[in-house]
Amino acid sequence: MESEPRVTRIALISGGMDSAVLLWSMRPNVKALMFNYGQRHVKELEFAIKLACMADVEFEVADLIGIQHLIRAGSQSGSELPPEGHYTEMSMKTTIVPNRNSIMLSIACGWAAATGCDEVFFAAHAGDHTIYPDCRADFIDAFSSVMQLANAWSPVTVWAPFVGKTKAQIAALGAGLGVPFDLTWSCYVGGQVHCGKCGTCVERREAFNLAGLEDPTTYAS
């Protein structure tokens, strides 16, 4: 009997539509890694687990809630609500969690090296570049080089295959792959349904619209 191919790739997934498309584009030869860092929108973690189960891939949940700066920034500084409407430079800055991708990618690369994987993927896209330094191509290239040096005995390469794609292009790709977008979560508020007002909700609606796709999301507004 022919054995199944060995899994050599890890995908970081958040429960959002971009990482869901990434996961669907890579399965079945992939493992999923997700994070709980006390984020206000921790509901996304429930969706990430559902997606991994539906994709029938191995997954792990890394618990980072002891890292206080992640908790404070991830919860939008306690009672402060996420910015509404299209992101501007100033409003996006309120959503920055310092060094978040570096921390998460480091953990993913450590898991990769320890389990015989040699590639780590995450879903940074073109819309993230302006404000998030750890979603830019130069960061990705440099971080990948560092991870290869840090794991010289078992080099790990970091990839961001959507770094040149818009969210609408990612939505179109996902539709072609049959991604269950109704099982993805984007809202930063974390209510029973998507709020429809925060920056991620606005970008989500716009992505489906620009891609010419029906939006399966229920919005409060």
C-alpha cells in the first residue's frame, strides 16, 4: 500500500478569509498553526479550528496569553473599540500589535524544525503593506533568511504567497478553490455576527464586491 506523503509545510491561520484561502490552496500537504493571545476577537480562533477540521489537516493552538503586550494590544487596549470604516494610516496604527508576526512566525518555524517541516506560510497581502511592517516583502525575505540561519541544522523558509495580491484577488482565488467563506471570521469586535462597521468588515465586504462574488456574511449593520 502506498503511504501518504509526509507533511513538510505549516500554514498560520487566523480564522479569516485570507488564511482560509491559504489553507485551501495548500491542503492536504500542510499542518495548521493558530494562536490564542487574548485578542478581543478571540472568536476567530473557533473559526480557525473549524476550518482546519473541515480541511482535514493536523493543527495546533499556541497559547500566548501570558505575553502581556500581545493581550493589551490584541484587545484594543481594554474598552477601546476598533476603528470603523476604511482604514486610514492613523486608524490602522491602533490595530498594530508590536512584533506580532515575528513572534508567531518564530514559533511556527520552531515547530517546523522540530517536526521535520521546512516551510512556513502566512497570508500577508498587498493591503497590509502600508502600515504593518511585518507584512512587507522586505521583512519576509529578511525573516526567512534569519530562520534559515537560526535552524542551520534544519533550515526553514518563510513564504507569503499573497504578498502581491489584493483581498479581492484572494477572494476570487478562494471561490475557485471552494473555500467555505461562511466559516471564516474577520470582525475585530467579536460579537455574535460581523459588526459591518470595523475596518476588517468593510474590507471584507469590499473584497467580495470587487471580486463579483456573493458575500455569505451576516452583518449587524
